[in-house]
Amino acid sequence: MPELRKDPISERWVIISTERAQRPSDFSLPSVSEEAEAVKGCPFCGGNEGKTPPEITAWRKEGTKPNTPGWDVRIVQNKFPALSSVGDVNRTGMGVFDMMSGIGAHEVIIETPKHNLNIPDMSDEHVEKILWAYKQRISDLEKDNRFRYTLVFKNYGKVAGASLSHPHSQLIATPITPRYVKLELSNARTYFLEKERCIFCDIIRQELGSGQRVVFENEYFVAFTPFASRFPFEIWIVPRRHEFGFQILPDEERLLLAQCLKDILMRLKKCLNDPPYNYVLHTAPNPIPRPGKPDYWGTIQYDFHWHIEIIPRLTKMAGFEWGSGLYINPTSPEEAAKYLREVKV
Amino acid sequence: MPELRKDPISERWVIISTERAQRPSDFSLPSVSEEAEAVKGCPFCGGNEGKTPPEITAWRKEGTKPNTPGWDVRIVQNKFPALSSVGDVNRTGMGVFDMMSGIGAHEVIIETPKHNLNIPDMSDEHVEKILWAYKQRISDLEKDNRFRYTLVFKNYGKVAGASLSHPHSQLIATPITPRYVKLELSNARTYFLEKERCIFCDIIRQELGSGQRVVFENEYFVAFTPFASRFPFEIWIVPRRHEFGFQILPDEERLLLAQCLKDILMRLKKCLNDPPYNYVLHTAPNPIPRPGKPDYWGTIQYDFHWHIEIIPRLTKMAGFEWGSGLYINPTSPEEAAKYLREVKV
């Protein structure tokens, strides 16, 4: 019997359709490793620094200069940005419609100078530098009064929207808080006001208690397949302790997050033959800063709980999902967690 | 300069990214016509009625029997239904989580006995029979107290999720009102309570006034590219007159809807080289019926305005869209409408 399940954070219902149950080998996507692409001329490779827009920041060896080799992780503007970084917000109404200028930041985090080195094959310390880069950019962009939010995301593989195969993540800062984040924020607040507890903390407690959907845990982090997973093998990584902002994560915890992220991506790779995936980082939105008063408007949302959502791209969105916002997931999260736990890493 | 635009019905923001502007020829998907597939053995072809689950209803020649040839449009249960049609809803809580049994209906509307005849090449009268089938099934399923909503949708082409190329639509009836429909319903109600006017009617007036985004109109219907289109060449078909329910559409109007739908799908086909697409029908949710009292609970939502949303599948969803719910659309709706109007049909 299929089940309808509701995600308490987004209040999204999902159909877990056991009639169409699918094991890892039933998904027949080509493996991302097979996406051959010439390394020659890749603008993200070490030595080709001149082929990208200028460097915003980088983790580099002491004494090396911007836009030259010597970096481990490097951040540049996206060459074809979806939003423009100059100008004002200009909120406008046109009859029944609202609009504003498309200002924002659109940056690329080049994860390594090496063309074929992906997170599962990096050292924990290198993965930590990528996470450091996320933190640096979010912290920097939240000082820009025009922006309400910075969303960090990764597209891995063509099916997941990557146009270059060189390992990279991206971020987009926007003058509005994106819809899905807003939904999580407002539901987390409602829950907190009612219960004086964080909804994420409650879920983590319940997940750790049952263990059914837990895939990995270390001292600070836990990774699990959510109860109302929208997609087969969807995985969330959350800090065990209540923390609203990724960007204020202490350095020693970031290394444990790197370990967790690497472990999970390795399990996905081995379990599903290197599938395409996306991940997104949901942190609390930008406060509106004023000199000496970081929380001037009381805008820091302490009742949020940051997390990373990982979405393997194994199924297609069809008319029903587009029209309803209701997902049909052919693999139960309990089954998915079992397969992922069984992977030897 | 890119623009951020807000759809007043769903309150969804969209990025119209002119830096990445794309004309029809820039989308390089294979044409659906090239998806060769053997006709032989197709369960939806005329003569193969025994290969599908039993017929639920059909538009047939007088004197012909169910599950035999002689039909123009035929409705059967989906062979691999996402939801089960037997059983009760069984709403259950599990700690912080909610769930219910996955009951529902999942049916296939086979649009013609001919394997290669798609809507643009059918007669208006035949297209009207498909719409009649939608109406029949929605009206019938809304009598089932377990179901809150029936969503009719079509997947055209593999990229859009079609697993068989024989022309067909589908419907899924669910024990909840799907999230996107709920959002439209609640915003339409809020707007009506504030202004005593339908938000769709206001938009239609504004669209017809400016004409910039109008693609087609006849006496009863108008098709336009929405101001905050999520996708390139997204098109909505709406009745000009305020009508909350597709299923109560008078017969003579249905023929004009058939004309409009056929015209629009023909324009899409010619303009974008037969692209994959989805369409969905959003009508008011089921009332809860009792003998002699069709609106027993006052549940008919008269302030809604039914419509069809057509989504060509020209771009990929990537991490940003998944993580934010904010779409990046590389073609402005004004440009898209211009290209579609220029098509000779």
C-alpha cells in the first residue's frame, strides 16, 4: 500500500509509492564519471586562471598572487550571471503585478585546481576548505544591504544542470528570501512559538531514537533520509546541536562536517553508480546590519536550524509534480537508508 | 538588466534573466517526433484493448462494447498506479510526523486509437472529446468522499516524463488538495476578500488591455504567457468569464476550448520544433457532497478561476531552483508571446 507522508518542516506531502518500488540498480542513468570532457582549455583548471572573471577570494599558499596558480579553492564571478551585481533594487508595481531589478551576486566556487578530483576522493582537509569558502562568501555578502539571502548550491553532472564538469559549487545572493527557505523559516517559527522547541531538533531526536533512516553520524553531525523524502535517496545533513547559521559554525566543527559530507557523497557514488545530484545549503537569512548592531531589526532568525539537502537526480519531474507540488517517490527512505548504510567506505 | 517578477496568484518570484536571453533556436532538445517507437504491441492502440486494465469509460460509436474497438477516447486505470484505489484514508501521527494511506485514483485518458495522431493534427471535435473525458472523470471522482482533488495532466515526450509515445493524458485523484493548487486557492480567496474581485479576472483584464503577452483569443478563452513565467514559453489558457470549475463548463464552450488548446499546441510545435511539454488543469477542489446538498459544507470555492498551465520542457532544473523555489527564466514572456504569435497556423 502506498503512503502519503508529510514533511513537518515544509508541510509538503509526498507519495511513497511502493507499487513502483525501485532498488538502486533500477535507476538506469549513465554514470557521471562517463561524461568525458576535454581537460584542455577548462577555465577552472589550475594554470588557466586568466580564463575566468577576476578572483573574489581564494584559499592560497602564502606568497602567491590572486589570479595565478597556488590556490586550493578559488571563487570567481559567474561568467554568465543570472543576476546583475550593480544597481539598486527599485521595487515597482505595474497594476496587479510586482517587480524589482534583478540585482544579486552569482559566484562560482572552484573546488580544486584538478579537473577530475571530486569530493569523495579529496582529503577531509580539502573538503573543509570548500566549506570555508562557502562561509567566507555568505559572511561577506550578508553585509550588502541589498541582499536578503545567499543560497549555496552544487550541480553535479549534466542531468543535474552542470555545464562544466570541473568540480565546482555556486552561490546566488538575492534581494528576496527564496520561497522554499521562507516556508521553512515560517514553519520553524510557528513551531517554536507553539512549543518553545526547534522543529529540526525534535526531528533529529526522533530520527536518532529510531535509527531507521540514519545513514551517518559523528560527534556534531547526523545524515538521514527524511521521513517524507521527495526523491529516492534524498539525504539531509544537519548539525546535532541547535545552530541557526552555517556561517557562524566554529572551525573545528567544519572539519567534522567535511567528513560527513564526504562520507555521504562517497556512499551515493558507490551505491548508485556515481549519479548526478544537487545539494543546497539552507542557512538563516541575512540580518539587516547597522554599525555596531548586527541584529539591528531583530532580524536574525534564531529558531531556524541550518542544514544541507542532497538530491540525487534519478527520476524525472512530470506533469503531476509540476502541477501539484506533490512528489511521487518510488523508493521509501527506510529502504534508501538501508542501502546507503550497507555501502563499504 | 535582469528582472525579478512576482506572480500574484502563487506569489512566486521569478528571475527573468535577459543576460542569458534565448530565442527558440537556442534550445537544442531533440524533437519529440523523432522519438521512434514501435507501434506494434502498443497497449493504447485501437485493437489492443485487451492489453490495458479494463475500460472505465469511453466515447464510443453506438452499439460497440467496452474493451473492444469503436472508441474515439478511452479511459483506463493506470497499470502502475502511484496510489491505490481501495481502502480508507487512515490519518495517522507518528511523533512529529503525519501520514495517511496512499489511496487515490490514477487513470489514463487515451486520446485516440491512432498511435501517431497528436492534438495539433486532430479535428477540433476530436480534441473536444478529450476535454469531455477530463470532465467526465473529474465529475465522477468528486463524488468519492475520500478524495479532495483530481488533477488532470499530460506528459508529452520522454523528457517530460512520458513513458509511452501513444497520445495520452493522465489524472490522479488524491485525499489532499495538492500544495500548488492550495496556494492558488488561498491567494485567490485572500484577494477576493480584500477586493471583492477575482485575481484571475483582474489579470485577464490587464493582459487583454496591454496585449503584449497575449498569444491567442476567441470568444470564451484567452491564452497568454504569464508576467512571471517560470519557464521559457510557459503559456496559460483561461476562460475570459469567471468560472471556478472546469467540470461545469457548458458543452458549447468546450468546443472553443478545444480550438484554443489545439491552436496553442500547434504554435508550440512549429515554433520550438515539437518540444516536450507538460500541461496541467487547475480546477476548484471537490466539494464534500451529501444527498441533495452539493455544497453541504460550503466547500465549493467560487472565488477560484480554473485554467490550464502549459510548460514546455526546454531548460533543466538545477540546484538553485530546487533549493530556492525561485526560477531563472532565460526568455522573457513578452519575447515568447511575440514568437508564438508570429507562427502561421
